[in-house]
Amino acid sequence: MIVLAVVLTGLVVFAVVKALHYSSAPTTPSGIGEFTPKNTAPVAFSLQPLTASGHGSKTTMSSLVGTPLVLNMWSSTCVVCKSESPAIESVAKTLGGRVRFIGVDSADERGAALAFLHKYGVTYPQLFDPTAVVATGYGIPGLPVTVFISAAGKVVGENVGALSVTTLRHYLSVLFHE
């Protein structure tokens, strides 16, 4: 158990360092941050909602096609996610249904994740991915990572590191014309 805790702590520290590096990277419309999409096909998934009971209808990537999508992968152990979550929540509230926001809690404990959402006032839908299948599928270097998917179901941008309200609005304007 101690070995697992040490390994997980090391991974979190590595992820935070990488996320901090990438969050300060310059951005361009053709490749958000330094983590340009390797593939335009989104990672397929079927995940339970993040609820206290752990029950609910699974959400699939294919069910989300049709509306521009902001897919944010995060974890309650991610220090950078603490500053990003309120910014994403703020923007999500202002856009109504024009852009869909989905959080994917990655490699986390359900109780800790729910406490994090409550503490930071996050209300947009969340999915629970305890084994980080989605994050692994994107080959991300650390959390948080936000993937922007067009209404047609194509990955049009990725951001590694914390998003601010201003940066997120800029990306939505460039990528989705919102």
C-alpha cells in the first residue's frame, strides 16, 4: 500500500510539472498549446456518471456527437485542476446548450472526486473513469487536459494545463465560433 502511494504521488507530481509547463505554452488556433491532436477521431468510451451511488446510465462518446463538446479530464489529486474547475464552470453556465461540457474524473476515488466538485461548485455533467481509459486513449502527459470536439465528432484541439475563463473563451471562439 505504501509503495502504491509513493508511485501515485510520483505520478501526480510528474503530471503537475508537465501541466504547469504546458499551461504556459503559447497557443495557436491550429494547435492549442503544445499538445496538438495526434488524431481527429475522439477516444471511444462508455462511462458511468460520477454520482455518490455509482449508478446511472452510461454515457458513450458517440452519444455526445451533434453539439460542440469540451471534454475536460481532471482528478481531485490534481493541484492545477483546482484553479481550472471554476473557470470551466463559469464558461459552461454562460453558453447554455450551444456547447456541451463534460468532465471526466480520471484515476481517482469516487468520494474524493465528489468532494472536489462540491468544493469548487462544478455542476456540469461528470463521468467517472477510475482507470483513466479516456486519458490513456488520448496519450496525455498529465492532468488537466481538455479536448475540443466539433459537432461532427472530430477532435479539433487539445489543451494541456489549466484553462482560464479568457483562454477558454478564446479557444471556443476560434474552434467553435462561440
